[in-house]
Amino acid sequence: MNPVVASDGCTKATLQRTANALRKNILTMICAAGSGHPGGSLSAADIVTVLYFDEMNIDPKNPYWPDRDRFILSKGHACPVLYATLVMKGFCADDQLYQLRKLGSIFQGHPVMHKTPGVDYTTGSLGNGLSIGVGIALAAKLDRKSYRTYVLLSDGELDEGMVWEALMAAVKFKADNLCAIIDHNHLQLDGPTDEVMSVEPLRQRLESFNWHVVEIDGHDIADIQRGLAEARHTTGRPTVLIAETVKGKGVSYMENKCDWHGAVLNEAQLNQALRELELNDE
């Protein structure tokens, strides 16, 4: 299968088609690699689509532009959603889509900033991304730059204490140019997040750290746009979006199934998934 190219324009319908195309490319690259994490990549596809194709100020022809907005994929194992986006956005060549996890590839099993154009920071150790994002946001303030920093976290990595230290630091230093987004699909590697290590009531906990909290539907393009706009207009403190999502979103046999956290689909499963996603384009 050839990589699906993103559509031009930022209407809700166009962004939805782009997210659907992104899902197709995610599954194609994982199947070709024989390795990867489909569940959490699919749950984040709509969020990443809105960020890259509507929200962020970036330039694929100048990936290291100093004034670009930054994106940190804290849940680094979900890198297929980022890699497929970088291909569709024009940061990387189409043929890289089939090089996921190959020896010498720019698309390794976790994002590497010095290897892949468009990757703003190396991630993979869960819990680190928000701390990195706080540092980048504070650097922008010190340098009197207007760029914003976005950090996408999994709900499972909220088990890490370092996340909560970063939440405290961001408020202390009034990092209102920072937006955290929690992909709240309620499943992690070992099972439901509420059973492994519950962080509920999540909104109240985040509010107790004095973050501005916005709850959104992580699969509704307009609602994601609404949340990001509210973050942009919030001053004096950082914003966190709690995005309610479905693990494996868009593929019937993957949705809400913990087994698809890191499982690989075969050719028959890929073809079924692509057929289902094609129906979403109609």
C-alpha cells in the first residue's frame, strides 16, 4: 500500500479525513515492521492531526526553525502516530513509512531528536515528557519567544511521580505557554488504568495543582480545537486537556482491547482494518 497523503485545508471534515488517513498509515507501518504499538497510536490520531494540521506554527521545510511550536510525545512508544504525521506533513520522505524499527532507520522504536527531522525531543522513558516540556516552555519565556509547547501524555504514565513534580513546577513558574494533553483511553500495558494505579478523580487532582483543566472528546475535531483555543487564551498558569479517547479507535477488533497495546497485526487483519477505515471516509 502506498502512503496516504494528507488533504489541504483545515475544515472539520478535512481534518477528520486526515486523521483517518493517519490511522491507515499507522497500521501499514506497524504491519510492515512486524513490531510497534497500535492501540495508543490510534487513540491519539485525532489529537495529533489537529495539532499538526491546524494548531501548531511549524515549517516542514525548516524543521529546526527556532521560533516553531514544540511537540513532545511523552508516550514515546506511540511513535507511529508521530512518524506517520511527519511523513504526511512533509518532514520526512514517504518511503520512510516502511522503515519503522529497521536497523539504521530514522524511525526507531521511540522518537530520537537527532535522527528524525521534526522530532523536538527524544522520549521513551515514561514520565519524562512533561518535565522536558516545562523546561522548553520556560526557555521560551526567558528568551522572550512566542512559541508554544505541547506535551502528549498517556494516562498510564501518570503513575510516574516525575509527572506530578512537573505539574508543580509548571504552575510555580507560570508556564502559560505550555499545554499538556492526556490521552485518557483508560488502558495501559497491564490492564485498565483504574486497576493498575488509579489517578481518579483526575480533573480534581489536576485542579488541586492549580492547572487550568479542560475536558474534551479526543475524537471530536471541533472539541479538540475548542480545548486548544482555550489553552491559548489562558494566562498566568498552564493548561491541561483531559482527552477522553478509545484505545484502538477506528478498528472494531482493536477498540478498548488492552491486548492491542503492543500487538502486531497480520496482513489479513491489516486489510480488514483498512476496509473499516475506508468506510469512515464515505
